Amino acid sequence: MNKNIVQWSAAGLLTFILLLWVIAVWWSQEPDFIDIRAKASPHINVTGYATTTALIEVSSTLLNKPGGFTANDVLPPSVLMDNMPAWEFGVLEQVRDLALAMRKDFSRSQSQSAEDIDLKFAQPEFNIDHKNWAWPSAEGEYHNAIKALQRYRARLIDDNQADGQFYSRADNLRDWLKEVEKRLGSTSQKLSASVGQSRFNTNLAGDASAAQSTQTTMQARVQTSWWKIDDIFYEARGTSWALLHFLKAIEIDFADVLEKKNAKVSLQQIIRELEATQETVWSPMILNGDGFGFLANHSLVMANYVSRANAALIDLRRLLEQG
């Protein structure tokens, strides 16, 4: 009798573990691309509607994809997962940056203009710690932010309310692209550090009078922990996935600006580079071989596409600065 109990208990435990594994695999599937043009089609000619729609759709996907938002879960299988939470954080960083840009730049005609009331509410809501699970929960705050964005979008298409505005200007776009450059530059550096390398200190390069608070060595050894390599890879995937949607929306809302600067093709090239970061990963794990070693290094491949996109972004921003 006792033997049967042990056997049934072992079988039940194995079944439970297998079920958790299947759920974890299902929840780890990255969401499909969102057709921003189709989502914005009812009011695609309204300036700002596509960009706001992209921010709403990307944020909603974080909460409504299979498994929901997993980064703050405290129960299995989510608590045992790391790739999807890392992907979510990459998406969230881009959401936060665009929400801030919309609050302080896109919705204001000049530096002394009043902030939009809904964007002023939405932007801080996105900045709650993504691991918060108790009151207030991250999901609850993000839901509130999305509702505020929906109110703002409704005012964009309401001719009776002049307070809902989105300004499609080259200077506004340049400011946001500058923040995107910093994100992609940092992402590329973290990906490249999957293999240890010595880096020169270039913090003060280009300015003979520059200074810093504490002295640092001229060279430093930089290497990502073996346990963090896959997290950084999927964070970069999430960052690129979100940015793809935002740039496709920018292509719609800033069409006239890009056309005037003859910069549309430059933006399309950036989008193409980022699309390459979303190719299917056929390996069951993220490999970390040497640069020219026997095994592949998925982080270096991802860093290549991210760096190319970042270089093209820098060129685009400089192009927008020209008269």
C-alpha cells in the first residue's frame, strides 16, 4: 500500500512538473508583430494618432499576451522563468522613453507650454518598479497609464477640444531619437560583453577640459556573467520589438518631415536592421561561443544588428538637424 502511494505521488509530481514546463514554454513565446498602420487606419491622417496607437498597443501586449505580465509573478512557473521577464523589461524601457517624449516634447508646442493632463498622468504610471506585485501592482499602474493614453488619443480626434495636440516637428523627433540612441548604444555594449574584453576608458574623449568626479583606470575588463547572457539577449529582443512598432508609427506621423529632409529611406533602413533582430532563434539555448570560435555567439550577432541600427539612427538624427 505504501509503495503504491509513493508511486502515485511520484507520478503526480512528475505530471505537475511537466504541466508547469508546458505552460512555461507557451508563456515564453514572443508576441507577433502588430500592424500599426491597420490599427491606426480609422484616423491615420490625424497627426500623432499612429504613434499614440503604437504606444497603446505595445503596452497592452505586455499585459494581455499569453501568461500576461510575468516579471512580477511570485508563483511558478513565472517565478522560474527569466527570458520572458527580460523581454518584457526591454519593451518597457522603450515604452517609458516614448511616454516621456510624448509628455515633454511631442504634445507641447514650445518649452513653456502646459503639459497635457493625460500624458502627465500616464508617464509616471509606467515608471513603477516592474517587479511590484502587491498594491500597487505593476499591472494595475500600467493599465491606468493605457487608459490615460486612450483618453489623450480620443482628444486628438475631437475637433471640439483644442487641448489634445501632437506636434510633428523635426526637433521633437531628434530629441526622442537621441534617447533611443543611448538605449541602443547601451544594449549593444552589454551584448558585446558576452565575451570578455578589455576596453579603454573613453568617458572624457573629445573634450580636453572635461572632468569626472572620481578617477578610473585607463583600461577595464568587461564581461557579462554567464548567468545573465540569455537575459541580456532577450532584453535586447524586447527593446528591438517595441522600437520597431514605434518607428513604423513615426514613419506615418512624421511623413512630411521625413519627406522634406529626404530621410524616409534612412528610417526604413533602420526598421530593416531591427527586423533582423526578430529572426527565429532555432537553438534551444543562447550560445556564447568566441567571436571566431567553433560555436556561435548569439549575443554578438544581435549586437551587430543593434549597432548597425544605432549607427543609422545617428545618421538620421544628423540629417534632421540640417536645414
